[in-house]
Amino acid sequence: MATEEGIVIHTRDTIARVKTTKSSSCKACTARDSCHVTETGKVMEVDAINGAGAREGDRILLHFETASLMKACFLLYLLPVGFMLTGAILGHWLALKIGMNVSLLSAVSGFLSLFLSFVVIRSKANTLGKNDAYKPKIVKILYHEPMG
């Protein structure tokens, strides 16, 4: 379970815009496209599901599902390597069958497969980013900003 603290800066229906500090877990997050990094590069804003009923100014605790982070890590790190290795092996096999330069066809096939993996990742990330299971959730209000 990954958690971050933040401050609610805006609410709309069941979604809250939260200002938080960018951490290392951001790189693997499938919802990172819905985040808006400010000029400093450390402070960011993220849209989160507001199940706790937080209001503007509240200090809150955000929760990111571990399973979602693991899937995102697989998608970002292992899938490209798998695609590239598979492409290189297929290129090697094909080069032997048709009598081409094995190294050249393996390299070209590997890099084309790597590029294909980026297309697959982008498509999958867009789909996962729409799923609530991959969005951060406000699980606790740490400090209520007094109204008025």
C-alpha cells in the first residue's frame, strides 16, 4: 500500500484535486497522465476519488493500491524488455531462414518490437487510467480546514 499526504485544493462531485509532493512511486503510476506537475517539478496536483468527503484546504492521506502499482511496474519495465528480446529472437530465426545478416535483422527486429511495446503500453495505460482501481483515493482526512 502506497500512501502520500496532500492538501485538497478543489473538489468536484466525487473527485478532489490534491496538491502533493512528487515521489518515486509517481514514475510507475498508470494515472500519472492525470497529474499536473508545477514549475518546480516536485509539487504536483492529482485528481483523486474523494471517498472521505474532504473539502478544500483539508490535509488528507492518499492511498494507491499496491496491485495497481505492481501492474504498472510490469507494464513499464518488463513488457518492453520482453518485447525486445522476443523481437530479437524472431529476427535471428528469420535471418537464418532467409539467409540475411543475423545481427542486422536481430537488431532491427528487436528495436521494432521495442517500439511496438511503447504503443501497447500507451494504449493500455490510457485504458487503465480510466479505471477507478488505478486512481488514487482519499482514505483519511488528517486535518479539517475550519469553514468560514
